[in-house]
Amino acid sequence: MTYCVGMMLEAGLVMMSDTRTNAGVDNISTFKKMFTWEVPGERVLTVMTAGNLATTQALVSILDERTKAPGEREPDLLTAPSMFQVARLVAGTLKDVIAANANEGQRADSTFNATVLLGGQIKGSPPRLFLIYPEGNFIEAGKETPFFQIGETKYGKPILVRAYDPEMSFEDAVKLMLVSFDSTVKANLSVGLPFDLQVIEKDTYKIAYQRRIEADDPYYHEISTSWGEALKSAMDSLPSFTF
Amino acid sequence: MTYCVGMMLEAGLVMMSDTRTNAGVDNISTFKKMFTWEVPGERVLTVMTAGNLATTQALVSILDERTKAPGEREPDLLTAPSMFQVARLVAGTLKDVIAANANEGQRADSTFNATVLLGGQIKGSPPRLFLIYPEGNFIEAGKETPFFQIGETKYGKPILVRAYDPEMSFEDAVKLMLVSFDSTVKANLSVGLPFDLQVIEKDTYKIAYQRRIEADDPYYHEISTSWGEALKSAMDSLPSFTF
């Protein structure tokens, strides 16, 4: 499993992914699930992946190779004229990769499936965030649904639903995401540190901030330990039930 | 779907279940999922069910009929000598009901499956809490895992993990459960009000408190609305992330 969150704020995009992959509980590894393509000053694109690792690695490799062999197959990630065209490109490639492995044709429960979050901005239009399905179609985040999760989404959702605010600062968004990731890590062995964090500030067309949050990160530990206390205080602050 | 929680405290047991059933999103109904058998002063048994409604209704009807036609098949819920024997009885009956409907033999993904929480106390031994699987086997709650959830368990788990305390009062346990249920209801349409609540006080061998929490319950509304604020305050109380 995996846990990735892409969040659209008024100030830009915040993306976070875990790095744990597993084939059974006795075969776990660490792999990067966040990939970025940049043309500084013109476009920045970040992809986060959940699902079959062979599929997602093939997807990223194909997307990346195409940017390095221009003309071979147009458009590529670096030349597509809009985020929508980028999403179509990623989605089509994802569908092709899965189809190449699915020996009985593509089904919704294919073991080769993967899901992708694509966020970024191309000069001339606002930042956009897409959730791309293994079937090759996709949806876009909007005002009503301003963040997407992929992978093991349920444990970390309630806090996002409650505390998200489109006007929040990048700092607050990272804090919120870390709480959401911590809730997930505590509940599900298939999600694990380190986490990859990326911030894309609106209208800058580059990565504003990027960091790997390691298992021994002091800030993460502080969040993780303080959150239990904070939740207990929050519980205490609620009115008591009386029989 | 469904959401039920059974929680073992030092003071006794607290059980809560939702009442929504659905066959698709366009066919939702309200059904009780909590059932109790009592011999006041000697035993109290409560069953909560999740899964195929035909299966769980058949299970409860069979268990209930046997208590009314004694001698036909021994032991029944009211005569089994221990909670373990009650759990075996419920589990065996559950397995039989599923097998009678599963036309290709019983598989883990059978559409007729159901899962059961059984809690209660029989004079002479402490309160016990069991999670019974559709395969007819079961596990018992202990000090390390003092509560069980069935149904749509993930959204409401993080708060239980963080805030549960075996020494908490029944009142605090109900408050905690309502927060957990509220997180689930807010995230999943297949879980819905009203909720059934039951408290079994240790060594009393009867239901200490029972109530249906309706959708317009003022306390639930207060919890539901205050919890968002309390969470935001809890987030604010955490140290800020700095780039």
C-alpha cells in the first residue's frame, strides 16, 4: 500500500507521499513515489503514484524517456500545452502500461493497477491537481474537493476533512498532512516513513520547497507525540455525556 | 456497510452500532444491528452484526428461536455455561447460515458473509468480548487489544487508538465512541444514524444503560459540531512547521 495526498491551496500545491512498498508483510522496501519534471519559469509537474510498483516505475520511466527523446512521440510532459494535456498523456500511458501486463484484459481489480496524482502548473493557467485512474480517465480537484488522496486513504481522511482550509499557509498544510500521515502510519503497516514533501508556490513554475522527512525527523516526532495529547485535550473540551 | 464498536473497560463493556443498511447507494434502509439476551442476575449477552442483512437476520432469529424451544438443540444462548461456549455457538450458527446460502461453497469473499461482535458476562467469570468471523472462528479482546470494530472501521480507528483508556468512565467512552462514529458518518454514506448504545456494567449481569441516539439528538449534534473546532484548536496547539 501507499499513502499520498495532494492538496490545493490558494497559495499553491502541497504534495506528500510515503515510501513504503510491500509484497506481503514479509517483503517491504523503500521506494520513491514522487517524481517531478520542471522547466523553471515555465512549468512544474509532480506525479505521485500508488499501486503496483512495476507499473508505476514503468509509467515514470516512459514519461521521463519521452522528455529526453523529443520528436519521437509528441507531445511529451515538457511540451504538452496545458495541464489537461499532461493529464491525458499520463493517463494514456498508465492505461497502456497496465494493459501490456494484464493478460486477461484490463479489469478494475487488475493486480497491475495503479493510481496517480498529478499536480502542477504551466505558465498561463492556474495550478491544477488531477487524480488519474488505472482505466485511463481522471478527475480534477475543484473548490468543493480541493484535495485528493490515493492508497490507504481512510485513516487519514477525517482530520483532512475537518481541518483543511484553502486559505491556510503552506506551513499549516504540512502540519495537517503530517498528522494525517501519522494517523495512517499508526494504523497500517503498509504505509511508512520516510515521507517526501513538496511545495509548489502559485505562479513561480518551480518547486518552492522539497524535503524528505526521515523516520527520525525531530519535527515529525514532536507532531506524532504531541498529537495524542492534543487529541485527549480536544476530547476533554467536548461536553460530557450523561446517562 | 455498517459500523459497530465494542469496547472493554475496567468498569464493563460499551457497545455501539449504527443502523444503516444499503444495497447500492439508491437502496438504503434502517435496521437494528444490536441484539441482547438477558437472564437478569445471571447473564447478559449482546451481539452486533455487520455484513449481509439476510445472513445476520437469520443468525439472530435462529439464536433467538433456540432460546425459546429449549431441549431442541443444546446448549442455547441462555444455557451455555461460559462466554466461550456462547461464542462457539454464535460462530457455528453464523458459519451454517452462510454455508446454506453460498452456492459455491464458503469463500472469504462470499457475498453472504457477515461478522459479529459478541460481548457480555456470565456469572462466575469476567466480561468478555469476541470478534466472530464468517468462517466460524473468533478472537477475544484482551489487554493489548481492548476494543473491536466491525464494518467500516478505518475512518474511526485513529481516534480510538489515541484516546482509549481502559480506566475511562462509561460517559467518556460514549463520548469517544460518538466522535469515532461521527468521523465515520462524515466520510462514508453507508454508515448512518440512528446509533444504538448499550452499557454493560461489570458484575451486574444486566444492561446498565441502553439508548437509541437519533439523528436529531442534541448531544450528538453538539459533539459533531464542537469536534471540528476542538480539532482545529488541537492542530493549532501543535508546534508549527518551518521551511
